[in-house]
Amino acid sequence: MANETKNIGEIFHQRVFRIPDYQRGYSWTDQHRNAFWEDLLLLLKIGGGVHHYTGLIAIESLSLERARSVLSEGDLWLLSGNTTLCMVVDGQQRLTTLILFIHELLARHAELVPDEHAGLNATTRRVDVERTFIRKESLAVPGHFGYMFGYANNDSMDGFFRSAILGDTTLIVGGVPTSAYARQLNVAKAFFRTKFQSFDRPDELAKWFDLLQSRLLFNVFEVKDEFDVCLTFEAMNNRGKVLTDLEKLKSRVLYLSGLSANKSIDLAIRTQQMAHYRRAINDAWTKTYEVLGWTEGGVLDDDKFLQMAWVLRYGKPGESRNSHLFSELFTAQRALDGDVWPDISTFSKDLATLAAPWAVIERPREATSLRQRGWLAADVPEDIVSRLERLNQLDVSNFAPLLTAGLVHFQTKEISAERFMSLIAGVERYAMLVFGLAERQANTDRNVFMRMASELYQAPSNILNTLEYLETQSNFRYEPELFETRIRSRQIPGGSQRGFYDWDCLKYALYEYEVDLRESRFSRDTPKLSFRMLQQQTELIQSIEHIFPQTPKDGEWPSFEAVDGADTLLVTNSLGNLLLISGAKNSTLRNDAYKKKAFEGDTRYANGSFSEIAVATAWKDWTPQAVYARSEELLNFIGRQWRVPSWGRSCAAVLLPLEKYRPKDEVTDAIETSTELGGATRTPDANLNPLAT
């Protein structure tokens, strides 16, 4: 393994570079690019012969035979003479950034000096710089260009890089970038284009190119043995993105598979085994990185995914993942003493299998695109996508492995859609009762559910035990006293008196109520309020309105003038006074009289969400008695929707401070009656029952 310090010109001398398909894509952000740009500015100010160490570049030089399996037929001519094809083992982010920098600098120079044979500086023509770093034209086939830097075994990404990023007009690549990595390349291209647009003199551009070429230095590790590749992965520089544990694991298992193969005495068998092991590992990581980088919301977290996959395969949530993987399971000693390949093969397959289902659990709306790409074996029905999307608003991160395991078996038809929907409902009920109402710590039962996830992944027949446990543990962990104490503490004078307005699950509960109104009372298929829009409204005030406002206008709320001063916040922040609205309203309108808010103007309740319409329909005027009645209605819904145990006593405790505002014509046993309808004694609907088939 050779180790030398070189500048960018020396690195590209007689070399063609390709990024292996098993690596993650380009992921530098503007933060990294700005740091890079600031380094160059500092070098300009310092002047003289000062050099800047930019980091590590690790490359694997391929034999001509191996190069034929990487380059397309149309690019093999690039390897004429002494030119070598090199795979970028480490330093992809830096090299890609340098290529984008050079390309946009040359593009700006061409705008200022159209002659392609013009000198970029006193000794170098612009066309020669392009031939060294970007592309050069074939002498045998005029008009055909070979690229000096690109992507191996990835036609779609390489085509996008050549056409959209490097401006090859002979290639037709339709559409917009589809992966987070491709989008980041577009952002980087725009970053450098914008920087260089402010340069109006060719000599300024020449100065920056000279700076880049002569004063940035890299440690270059040139790896000859393909399995020594893995030994270079630990070294990183301070400008690069730190390797994730998933990337470190890939380098480790590649190395160990090489040790395993090398135990064979027969050279032919050893070579064949090496090729088989490498291909299997690379295929698994390639698919994994493709999926993790595909979603619209950005690249999914490598190590979060690795944690989930490790839990499902090994069921050791109370232990250290890295200690188990790197110090116990995948070690050189195990590779030398026995056969570590079965473990490597099994876990590599796990990663490839789990990536797409986990992506759906994390970002349910990506299910359709993942299916279209062939990464999911079956469609995910809209009702499942919708429930998962809403579920993610609760604190259910500890259930991601369990839900992923369920989705894997739903994909293979070992668990029915009904069973999987029951699993979602069971998780939702547990999260609402234990975290939402009782407000227990987020790590409650964490290790238990992690182990259950592993058991379900290993054997789909465990689904019934899982559903039963979710049901009984929800009832066990929910304690009415915890809910009542926490809500009452927000109601009493001297405290915050923010009541339900400070409840973490307020938006979730009100949206589920909105869905219930749409389906049961209004019988409409089309929602008036999309959950995606609600997600985008990060501030509570954007989606929740106080019907009786926090700062009412004088004289416009006569029904509330009789409310005791100490009770004002109690009434204002009661559950019944909080309304899910269909869109942000002008803050001044929030303080208007009820009749104006409910019945006048484009933003009136009568034109709003189903919750707004229900309020406007039921109450012609808004009074403290209306606050009480609607609070009771919403509490009844919560008890019914999530089958909350002992809900009648909790309703009574929460409504007690509002008792003086209770409508006069209500019967004495209203709460008891509502308990029958909304509490745990009610026979649940099949679609809410975790044990439904």
C-alpha cells in the first residue's frame, strides 16, 4: 500500500476514477462547501508557498481485466497507454467537490473567453484542464467523450452526473433528480456556479485554479490488493464526513471475508470465493444505500437503520451494538479460527431486505416510489400508509423495529393486511395511553418491545403473542392517577394553567377526532385538512385555535364576563375550547367575536375543517357552558378511540374544575353514561381491536 502526498494534478495524472456502487452517494452540504471555500480564501490571503493539507484520498488500482467489468465498452479506450482505472475507496466527497469546482470555474471562464483553446493561465489551456479532470474526446471516434470521473456500475447515476452536472448535451436524462444524493449534486453545482458568477476577469479565475492545483495537498493511499481496501476506511480528515458505523461495518466484513477466503490452499478456489464474497457484500450495501438515499425528505440515517437491523437479527437491545458487532461477532480472530462467512452473509441479506420496509416506517409516503423502483415486493395500501403517517406524530421510535418486522412479513404475505393494521393500532394505543395520557418516560418497556421485534422478525407466527402483549401492557402501564394528576397540575391557579394546550398529544388527538367526524358524522371521502399540511405547521398556533381567545376584544364576549378571573385561563385552555383549524388565520381575527369567527368571512368556521363546521353547526353562540359540553364530547371520543381503562373517573376529575359551567339541563349521570360509550367497557370496533383478524 503506497502512501504519498500529492496535489490534484498529480492525483489525476494517468488515472481515471470511478466511485464504487456500494458506497453512499454525494452528501456534502453547504456547510462543508462553505468551509472548503473559506479555506481557499484564507490561502489566498496568506499567499506565498503555504500549502493546505486537505485530507485522505484512498484509491484502489484495478487491473485491466477487472477494469473491463467496471467501465462501459465506450469508455475502455480511456485506459490506453499507461492510464489506470482507480476506484475511490475513501475521499469521494472531496474529489466530487473538486470536480464540481473545476467544472464551474471552467464554465465561467468559457463565458468570459469563448475560445476553447484559450489559456487558463500562462502555461495551461482551458481545454487541457478539461481533458485532465472532466472529459476528453476520443481520437478514434470524434464527438465521443470519455469521462475522467464518474460512477461505476450505476448507469442512471452516472448518466445524471454526466448530463445534468457536467453538461453533456449528447445524453438525454429525463426528469429531476430522484435521490437525495442526486439532489445534493445539483445543489453543489449551483453553489459553485453562484460563487464564480461574481468573477468578471479571467485572471481571477486563473488565480483560483492555480491555488486549487498547486497548494491543496492530499495524502494518497494507493491500494493494490482489493481486500486491503477495507484497512483504509478508518482514516478520515476533518473536512470529510465521518464514516458511519454502517460504512465501517462494510469495510470490516469485506476484510474478514478476504481472510476467510485466503484460508483455502487452492488459488482458483480462493479467487472464486473472494469474488463471490465481495459481490454478495457489495450487492447488499449497494441496495441499502440506494434505498436510504432515495426518499424526498433527505438521506435516512445510516446508523439508525443499522441499530434497527441489529436489533431484529440479534435481539440484544440492552447491549452495545458496536461492541457486539465489532468486538464479538465480526472479528479477525473468528475469521481465522472458524467460518465467519455465514454470519456475514446472513446480516448482509438482512440489511438489503430491511432497508425498504424501514424506509416506509420512517417515511410512509415513500411507499409508492419504493414499490415502483422494485424495492418493495408488494403495494402498501393507502389505509396503512395513512395510519403509519399519523402514527409517526406520536413518540413511537422504540416501535420502529417491531413495525418494520411486521411490514417485512406483510410484504411476504406471512402476515395479513388486517393483522398488520392491528399491529399499528396496538402500537398507537400503547403510545397514546402510556406516553400520551400517562406521560411515562419514552424508554418505558423499550427493551421488551425490541426483543419482541426480533422474535417477530425471526418467526411471523409470533404476531398473536405480540398483539396480546401490546393490549395487556397498555392497560397495565396506563394509570388514571398519572393522567389526572398531570392535567390537574396544569389547571390549578398558581400553576401554568395552560391545561390541555400544553398536552403533547393535543394535535394528534384533535386530528383523529377530525378523521372520526369526517367518517362518522359527515360521511365524506375527501378530507378538508391534510395530515401533511398539519405536519408542516410546526407552531401549535398555526393549527390550533382558542375559540374563546386568549386576548379577547373588549365587549365582544359577553357570555364570558361572568367567568371568575381565576377561571379565565382554566376555561380558555380547556380541551373543548381548542379547535383544529384548516389553515393559519390572521392573528387579529382570532380575537374577534364568536359570531364573526364562526359565520362571517372567507375564514369562517362554516368553511373550515370538519371540526370547525361541527362547532359552527352545534353552537350559535359560544359560552362557558359550550366549553364544558365540547370538553366532555372530546373526552368521550378519546376514551372511545383508544379504549382507555377507567376513563369515567378520569373524565370526572378533569371536568371537576369546570363543574360550575356545566349546562343546567344535563342529567346527573352524563359522565357515567359517556363512560359506557367511551370507556374500556365498550365493545371496540373491529378496526380498533389489536386482536382483530
